[in-house]
Amino acid sequence: GAWTGCMTTRGARARWTEVELGLLPEVRVYVALGRIALEALLAHFGLRKSAHPFRHGAHYPLPGGRHLLASYHVSRQNTQTGRLTREMFLEVLMEAKRLAGL
């Protein structure tokens, strides 16, 4: 399966990430919606931000054959300005589906 997530405060993000991901042991692909979510997942997996910069469509391998994909957040600002289009978002989701073997 695939997981998507976003959080706003660091402390809440770290606690939420730890608890939530503990409930999803079978996840093979994580989709980070925005830089904050990507950084939370990188921290959770002990990976350096400098080696895994945020960019839409980025794909980073994780331990255990899992994958981390990044997407612009699906906020009104990003969608109404065209920074994130429906097609761009669907490309990331289709890649997640492919990597998850679905």
C-alpha cells in the first residue's frame, strides 16, 4: 500500500509520524505531500535532508525495499496557481502504485 501525509509543527509531526507509521508495517511506498511531510519522513528513517532534497516527483529508496516519493502539497495555493496540476499529482500517485506492485 501507499501512505500520504502532511503535518505542520515539528513536535506534533514527529510524534504523529512515529505513531502512524507504527500502525502501517506493510507499507511499501510513502508519498510525502510537501516539504514538511518529506522532512518528517526523512527524520523518521534517519536520513539527511541534504542528501534528499525536496522536489516534486523525487523518489528516494528506503531500507527494506521501500520507497519515498515527494509531491507538492495539494493546497489551494499550489493547485490554483498551477504549481501542482492534476496531471502532476496523478503521475506521482501512479508511480506510487507501480512501486507498490498494485
